Amino acid sequence: MPEGPELHLASRFVNEACRGLVFGGCVEKSPISRNPEVPFESSAYCISSSARGKELRLTLSPLPGAQPPRGPLALVFRFGMSGSFQLAAQDALPAHAHLRFYTAPPGPRLALCFVDIRRFGRWDLGGEWQPGRGPCVLLEYERFRENVLRNLADKVFDQPICEALLDQRFFNGIGNYLRAEILYRLRIPPFEKARKVLEALQQRRPSPELTLSQKIRAKLRNPDLLELCHSVPKEVVQLGGKGYGPESGEEDFAAFRAWLRCYGMPGMSSLRDRRGRTIWFQVWALISHRQMEIPRKLVGWTDRLGSQQGRSWGLPGPADAPKGHTVPAGLSLPHALPLLSSAPGPQPVEQPKTGWPC
């Protein structure tokens, strides 16, 4: 599913691909799309784009002298599970191109296409960002941080941190792979209560004796969760290409895959949360003496250690337990973790090839 970085990369792609192109005529919508018609027609217009969190704004701006005379029109896109933009020749349109903007003659006719295989993507007329979404984790970091820490009494922070990270009112741009990568880097148990994790950040203040450069170096060496919510998506944008998804092209996806440390990687474990989303984590690395509080029951969290289905998802079984731990076959994960964490002290954990970040 496209997340904040993918929307920003798509916006960059649109601006670069459409630079110098003149579009003309009507906007064409696929008859099978349930999204609204786009009532725009101009003999000559240009297209520009911007992104915020998990939304992208496309602006159609008529050129001077274009007919009929009219003002610009803006649309806001949400990509759903598979949305993207592509520029293609008119006679070689990609499948599932549900909205098409054609270039004006002369010259070979091209089309900027909104492509959405699964058809969960949406567009709205008017250009307004969706109400209720919080500040963008990439472009509005200070406002984003303030919005989270000011609202820790909200009931969403009663949830496990891995679920709270998907709430776009507070984490606009964070999605499934980003939450896994962020929690992995900080070794934060994904089932830890969100409020407990975030309240500690309210007390975090740099020493007044440090110089500005020392404060910056300290932040870079020891970023907190909210800082990683900004810097980790930024890393994906800096990779270039189109970000997550094999449909982005083999070269693009290879770079993204090499960047991943946790999400879908060998040696990692996974569970489905209460909304059916898969959270990836390294289970044994998260267990240390008195570090983790696990309830006896995690309502909505599924699967069992050692079960056939669990092994197919990459969940560890009894034979995978670190030295000194014993896990009865078939013991459910919510009951196994407290058992493992009751060992007399931290146990050595074999790290995956990617390793923990320094």
C-alpha cells in the first residue's frame, strides 16, 4: 500500500514528467471507476503536483489565451492499495488507467494516467486536504510532533503502539512497512501501550549546556520515535524511484528491498492486528528481563507459536527459542512472551544479516 514516501515520490514524478508539456481537451475517466467525473476542459493547460502525508494534489492550470476561459482546478488523490501515476503514449495506455489527461497537439499524444489495479484509490474535486488528517510527518515535522504530544489523552493511545502509528489523525504518512521499520530500529515492542512509549518523550529535553551542533549530533545518534517518523520516510524519498512495490520496476524495487531491515525480511516474525494488518517484528530481540509488559490476552492478535500456519508466516516455534528458554509446543503467543521474559536475565540474540542499526 502506498505510504507517505510513495505519495511524495509520485508528486515528484508528475512534476518532472509534465514539465514542459502542454495538455489539452477534456479529462477522461474510466467508465468502471466509481470516482466522480472531472468537469474540466481547456485547449491548453499545464499540470503540477504537491503531496501531504498520504494525499496528492494535482492542479490543472489553463495557459494564457486558452479556450474556454476558466480558472484552475485542483483534485486530491488518495492512492488506496495500488494507486500510481504513469505517463504513456495514447496508443499504449496501461491497464487500469482510471483517469487520463492528454497532451495537446502537435507532437505525439501522451497521457498522464492515474493507474489503480485494485480500485481502492479515490480523488476529490476542490483541492482541499482531507479534514481530520494530522500534519505531514515529512513536511511538517514540528507541527506533527506537537500534535502527537499535545493529544496523548486521546483514546487512540490506549492501543498498542503498532496500531496507533497507523492513525492518520496523528501519523499522517505512516503506514504498514514504515511502522515496522521504525519500531525495529528502536527495539520498541510493537504491543507496548502507545501512551507509555510516547509519554517518555514529553520529558526529553537536551541539556542547555550543549551547543547547537552538539544537540544536532545527539539527535542523529539517538533519535526518538517521533524523529524516526520523520527521518525514516525521508530515507525512502531519498532512494528515488517510486518506493514500495514490485510494480515500481525491478531496479526501483531492488533499491527499496535492500533498504528494508524488518518488513517482510527473512528471520522476522509477523502477526495480524485487530484490523487485519500484518505487523512485522523480531520477537526474540524484543524480549529482555523486565523490559516488556505483555498482557495475558491480546484481543485481536492471532496465531500460535509452533503452529503450521504460524511457521508459514515466519513465527518462531519452540525450537527457535534462545538458549535457556523453553516454550511448550502450541502455546499461544500472548502467553509465550511473558514466559520467555521471565528468564533470570537478558539472553543473547542472534541478529539477522541486516543487523540492528548503530
